[in-house]
Amino acid sequence: MTYKTIRTDTPADHVARITLARPDRRNAQSIELLYELNAAFDAAARDASIKVIVLAGDGPHFSSGHDLGGDRTMSGFTPVTPWGGFDAPGAEGRQAREEEYYLGFCRRWRDIPKPTIAQAHGKTIAGGLMLIAVCDLIVASQEATFSDPTVAFGVNGVEWFSHPWDFGPRKAKELLFTGGMLTAAEAHAVGFVNHVVPRDELEGFVLSLAGRIAARPAMGLRLAKMAVNQAQDAQGLQTAVNAAMALHHVGHAHNQERFGQSIDPAGVDIIRREARGS
């Protein structure tokens, strides 16, 4: 398959790598990028020669999140979830679309029966956080930062809301309430990041880690991943993510009634200013 917004390669034996390739947009996630990413994940998952999947990003940052200026219509894309009514007016259509290409995709990628490693550098913001949160392991460069500032939009957080498991309840609340950025060292301290390495060693370290994992039997890796994911699910992760998605759409509905659009328009300037560090 030919991709426009991502790149794929096989940098080591039994290792597939998917790279977000919109550096001029700081790898902002257009709908096209999300569908291409889903296709690439599917291809790697179905390739019997692949044991480990790496997710990386071109340019100075891993991802600036959702592309707020992009087209969110579903024309030209084949749905992968059972949701319909994508073109319905009001909250009905918005929920259907976001259940498809945000929550639905994240759930599929989290449950791929092969280990996934996120290779994070620079800034990982909002929707970018979702992409790495569904990966099994995260390796970050020393300058990397992580944030979910979407409370400024008048919603509770991004669509894949695993924050209490990723950061712990109190740190999750602080990050959401303030929109602040977690440094790589802080993310490592709370257990969100597995390893922190110098920027120029990031790719090599990730490939070395992927190689160590790929040396294990595919069946054992599959079962180990399933066991850990099922333990999280038994703790209520999936139920909590579904409930948070419902709250997310309460926020959208409120904003639509008050501002005539799905997000609080003041949040755009707030997030952009804070992302630039000014």
C-alpha cells in the first residue's frame, strides 16, 4: 500500500516500523493519517514474519495531536468499526465519527496481539498522547515532554482516556487541570515511560529493545500481552474509557450550544501559546 502521511519499513529482523510523516504539520493527525496508520498496524499485525511493531515520528516532535484544521468527514474512508450514521447531524454524527477513528482505532491498536513500542521525542501533545498510550512500551528521548491540555477546549481529556492507569489518579488530575507538560524524567518516575535515553541514541535503543523482544516466541509474547491487558480490563479500564468518552461528548454538546462549535474557541489560543512555551 502507498501511504501519503506515514512511512513504513522493516529496520531489523521481525520488526516493523511505522513513522508519522507530516513533519511540516508536527505530525498532526488528519483523518487520512489515522486511517493510514490503522492500515499499517493491520498489515504488521497480519504479517507472520513480524513480532514487534515500532511507532515513531518524523521531524522535531512526535505529534502535536489532532489536526484541528483538517476535514473530519468520512467520505473516501472504509469504516472499520460497527458504528454508522457518520453523516448524521448534531451530536449523533460527531459521536459516531469519534467512536470510529479516535476511540475505535485506539482500542484496536492497544489490543494488537504483538508487542508495540512508541519512540517518543520532542513534544507529544493531546491526540499524540493517545497514540503512545496504547503502545505496550514507551522509550523517550531526554528532552521529550507529554501533555493533554484539552481541558482548555471544555472537554475532560482526549478520547482514549487511560490517564489514571498511565499516571496515577492525582498526577492525572494535575496534568488535566493545568494542561502542564510532563518531562521524560517525570514520565519515567510515574511509570508511563519505560526508558529515557539521549536523543541521538533513541532509534538505536528502540531497535535493540525490539530485537530482544523479537527473540522470544510469538506465542509467548501474544499471551503475555493478553494477560496484562486483561488484568487492566478487570480493573475497569475499558469501562472507564467508555464513560470518559461519554463525558467528552457532554463537553462537545455544551460547547456547541454555548459557542456554536464543538470546542471552546478560547482553548485554541491557550494551547498553542503554552505549546510554544510563551
